[in-house]
Amino acid sequence: MQHQKKKSRRCDLKIESKEGKLLKYLRESRNLSVRAAGKIMGTSDSTVSHTEHGRRDLDKETLQKFLDAYGFSLQEFERMLRGDIVLPENMRGECIEMIKRLDSSKLKAVKAFLNTFLG
């Protein structure tokens, strides 16, 4: 019995790009899961994930689907890529890590402060 050689596919290769990382940031900025983003775009969650992580090529049509789903224009996307619009690298994650290190008295103060931004 001969073993067939596995066909090489683009999704077997991972080539992370600034575009993919930015798309992930934009999705997360809209509080969308990979699954929810795929549903909005009419595609699979694996397509979203593979695009963000460099396992799928990003063509103009696909890029536009992402941008439409997330509410950004191509011009805004290009400005973000160039660095004309500065984005926090991982602001939410950094904030969560800081909150985890607070003692309970300081945490109460932070909660009260954050509540002033809601509703």
C-alpha cells in the first residue's frame, strides 16, 4: 500500500502580516468573535481565523468584506497600516492584567471610576 503525498495547501503555511494583525484588532475592537464576524460576512469562521493568522491570502474583495463588516473604510485601514492612525497594541489585555494585580480596596475605586463611563 502506497501512501499518497499530502497536497500542499496555503492554510498549511502561516505567514503573519500587518494586515492580518490589524484585521484581528479591528474585529476585537467591535467585540466580535471569529464566529460572529464570519456570520456577518457570510463566510466561515475558519476563513476569518485563517486570514487573520496568515494562513489565507488576503485579496481586495475579501479585505473589503472585512472592512464592511467592521465599519471601516479602505482609506482608514490603509492609514492604520501606515501608522498615521496610532492603535493601542493590546489595551484591553493590558488593562485586564493591571486589574488582576490590584488589591480589593483599589479595585473598588477603579470599578467606581469605570462606572462613570457607562450609561
